[in-house]
Amino acid sequence: MRKFLLFSIISSVIFFISCKNDRASNENIYIGGKIINPNTNYIIISKGQKPVDTVQLNENNEFGKYLPKLDAGIYTFQHNPENQIVYLEPGDSIIVWVNTYDFDQSLNFSGRGSEESSFLLDLFLRNRANNNLVLDYYKIKPEKFKKISDSIHKTRMTEFNQKVKDYDLSENFLELAKQSIDYEFYDLRERYTYLIKKYNSDYTDLIPEDFNSYRDSIDFNNKLLQNYYVYTNTIDDYLRTRALEYCIEKHKDRDCYNISNFQNVKRRATLIDSLSNTPSIKNKFLDILLSKAVTMTSNEEDLERVLNFAKSINYANLAEINKLAEIQTNYFIGKSIADFTILDDNGKEMTYKDIIDRKTIVYFWSTNNARRYLWQFKTIQDLREKYPELDFIGINLDIGQHKKWLQVMEENNYDTSNQYQLSNRSFDEHVATKYLYRINFLDKDAVIVKGDEALSTSAEFESKLLEFINN
């Protein structure tokens, strides 16, 4: 069926493809296709965090456009709230078909230059499966996991070498694809190492001496992969594991496993600051880490520590972090948010004191992070059933995107009771989403009792819920 639809798109919409036979001789890049069950009337092509072009859908939910002259590399194909990577080179004419009801699984690339994007999509789907594999297998002994991860890497390389024989792939893509496979392997090992040291420390001494030898091959200045999730996930997981290892070695009496703890965040930020001299890579991680450190502070003293640290490393976006710090002073422990305004599903403005009358957990989410909110809603539903003594309220952070918020709720059959959206604030949506990982523990008067927590399925998080209930 999908092949028939693809054929129909290519055949009936003749403006979708107009190309020369020689890819190398054409500097234009064409992208077209069809969105089944679209969420919006456009798609966005971006590189890193910067939009390249917005392409409108027509009345048949089809789109097509020549993009401005672009360099070869990884771009993001975005149809809110979903997105996926696409590889583009001058001379490409790529057709995209996707059904939003199953975005990643249904996504299909065809046309000249599509093989690269198809290869990366397949790698993504397998990588996602491997994430579950690590969670299933971190209880096995390190030597056995070493063999499993070696086997996965070997299989990927064998398949890649076959692709090289079957298709005419550019040198740029060949290098990118090979490194992608390597970093997938690095990340498997890194995540396993972290999980072992956190949840199964009895196996720590069984980790082979060469288990983490790949660390010497990690390039913290890799501009080719800097916008690719496999690479950024590896760096992120490396920083997390190394911070844990440092804490265990130097401060055994400290809470080394709380990744929201300032000392943990500071260690990760110090590491990336020392390891990377590429501003676009270093600042990306510093932005995330320092923003998280600010939004998790509970008092003026903690906030001052974060800001002093940011100054000490000559953080490039200090003005932005100072602005975030000003906002954060409203969310310290003991502060009341009773009069802060929010919107219900009818767009009616109300306050927290209108909806809170007992101990409440407030969590935040964004429609632009589908994988996270799907996990959040499932996790909250489980917690709601376990702890009926608490109310759980979701706050959507997409300021001004009321229709989009309700659409996601409807498409996922989410109950809109106990669901609200931020109303207009003195800050924009970009700043609001900095609070994505924060949880607020509120008393019956909407006063913050605890705010330096992130939602988790761990026993430690649930013990804090029980402590909140009983105090």
C-alpha cells in the first residue's frame, strides 16, 4: 500500500521531481512528499537549532520545494511535534512519505539521494531498540555484554560494507555513516557502564580492563556529527558516567546518583568545557547543563553558586542564564505560586489556587518532545494509581500554542482533566521549556515544598513521594 501511494505521489504530482541524471552536476536540493494525517500545514527543514526553510502542504497534504544552496550533511525534517533526521547533498531529489500516527515506523524515503537517509533511519530504529536492550541486559555480567555489543557493532559494519558495494555513496556520507556506527557502539558501552555502577555495583570489579577503551576515540570536536543524535547522546552519556565515577571515587559519602545535583551538573559542565574547544558543541551542552542547574536551585545561595561557576568558565551565554536566574527566584522552596496564571482546555485563565486543594505534584511537558511526553504520561499514570493521596497536574510549556496542545491531547486520547497550559508570561516558549525536567512538590496552598527533582521511575524518586505524603 505504501509503495502504491509513493508511486501515486511521484506520478501525479509532476512538480515533485525535476532533476538531472547526474547528481554531482546539480547544486539544487529538492524535497517533496506527502504527510498522512498531518498535524500542521507545513514541514520545517533545519540544521542544528536553525531553521533552513518552511515548506507548506497543499490541499492534498503534499509538499515540494527546491531548497536554497545547502552544504552536504545531516538536517532535521520536522512536522510538529515529530521530527527525524535526513541526509541532504547538492543534487538530491528526495520524496518523503509519512503517517503521523506512527511517524518513525512509517517514514519512507525515495528518489535520488534517498539511500543515505534510509540508512540513517534504519540505524535510528535499531538504536532505539538497543536502548531497550541495555535496560534489559544491564544485569548480565560485563563480559557477556561485551560480546553482545561487539556482535552488534560487527553486524552493523558488515551491513554498511554491503551498502558501500551496492550504492554510489559520497565520501562525506561514508565517513559520517562509519562514525555513526562507531558512536552507537560507544554509547551502548557507556550506558551499560553507568547502569552497572548505579544499580548493580557488585559487577563493577568484573568490568574488563579494555571495556571502555573506546573512550580514547571519542572526538569532542566532531563537526561532522555535531547535529546527530547518536553523537550527542554518546557525549551526554559519557559526561554522566564520568561524573558518577569521579564522585564515587572522591566522595563516597555524597549522593553521587542524583544527576540533577549541582555538584554532578558542575562536574559534567567542567568536563565538556575542558574536552571541547568547538563552541557550537561545547555551548550546546553547557546551555543544557547550566539551564538545568539554574532551574533546579531551591534558594538564593544555590543560585549564586551556579552563576559564579558559569562566570568562572567564561560561559558564552551568560546574559541568557542571568535572565533565567531572575525567573527562577519565583520558584524557590517556600515560594507560593498560588496566583500564577494557567489556561484550561477551553482557554479560560485561572490560577493555581483555583485548582489545588491538597498535596500536588506538578510536572511540565512540551509537544515538541514527543518521545519524552509519551514516557511522562505513562509514568504519571502509574504514579497516580500508586499514590491516590496526591494530585498530579501536567502543565504544557508551549506558550501561545493552545490548539497544538489540545491536538496532541486528543490524538493520544489523554484526559484533559488535571491538564493545563502556561498562559502568557514575561518570558517566551524557549525559556519556558528550560523547566521541562523540573517537578514541583506543592502543598495544599500551592506553596513549593520541593522543586529540585526530575520525574523518574526509580525507587529513590518514589521514596521522596512517600516522604512528601507522610510529612
